[in-house]
Amino acid sequence: MIVVKILLVSDREVPYIWDHFDPERFKGVELILSAGDLNPKYLSFLVTMIHAPLYYIPGNHNESYIKTPPDGCECIDGQIITYKGIRIMGLGGSMKYNCGAYQYTDKQMNKRIRKLRFKLWKNKGIDILLTHAPAYALGDGEDLCHRGFTAFTDLMDKHNPKYFIHGHQHLNYKRQERIQQYKDTTIINAYEYYIVEYK
């Protein structure tokens, strides 16, 4: 059985990690996944201190990534990659609410997913869906900026990933749950940081 310890990060740089890094807390972490809206220097710091590959997707506030991407990290936005047999699909950005670089309508997000149909077929699906925005009505917000994508729900319905990892909705917004279950998929809000053991 594959067991991979994964550090999930999103949306807020944690002073405890950045200013007082404790290597014991992250001992055994083999992979880091960033769900967006983090300072590129913070991601570079994590990959340097933890010595594990870091895959990221952009959030709606990550236009700086265009000119200054995080050093030592790999962007998987609009891609499907495999790490130790774990198939990971990355889809960054949020619902379109102004003219930001990483904002999409539901129709545009569906188009991005359609471009990956061959890779989805070739890889026989995915194990982890990594996004910035949540799925519609599954931990999203009521305002347009924080509304989730129905396209992500459709992906879960069709491909049943083991995990759906997202950010965007801070856990201090109203009453947000860190973990939810949708059919066979465990949904995790990666706000700040969370460690999961993939089995």
C-alpha cells in the first residue's frame, strides 16, 4: 500500500512556519501541494526547508506568479501529473468577478477541463483534484468571488478522486468545515496548512 505524507497549504502564510520553523512537525512529508494565494517566497521557503517537491496552482490573487514564480516549485495549473503513482490534476483560479488573470466563468472552467479529456482518459482518471476555488455548494461562499464551480462537482461525479483539495474559502469565514465528504471523495480545505496521509 502506498502511504505518502502530504503537506497542504493555501491562502495564508503561517507565522509559526515562516518565523519559527520546526522540522520535527513536518518530518516525513514527501510532497507539498499549494492551493493558491500564497507569497511565492513562502512556497520557495517551504520547498527549501522540507526538501520535498512542491506542486502549486495559482489563486485569484497570484498575478505576481506570472513574472515571479516560486523558485524550486512546479506549477501544475491545467495539467495532470503523477507522483509515486498518485494522479494529480491542477486547476487554479476562482470564479470571474473582475478582470483578473486567474478568473473564469463556469463555462471557461469547463473548457479548461475539456482540454484535459485525453489525459484523463490516458491516466484512467485522477486521485487528487487540486484547485483554488471550491466546488459549488460544497464549502463555497455566497458572493460571486467565492462561489464554487459546478465543473468541479461534475469532475468528482465522473472520476471519483480520492481527495479534492482546495483553498479560497478561509476557515474564519462564517462557519467553514475543514473536511467534508462528497460521495467517494474527501474534500479538504487547505487553508493555512494541513497534513494528510495518502493511502
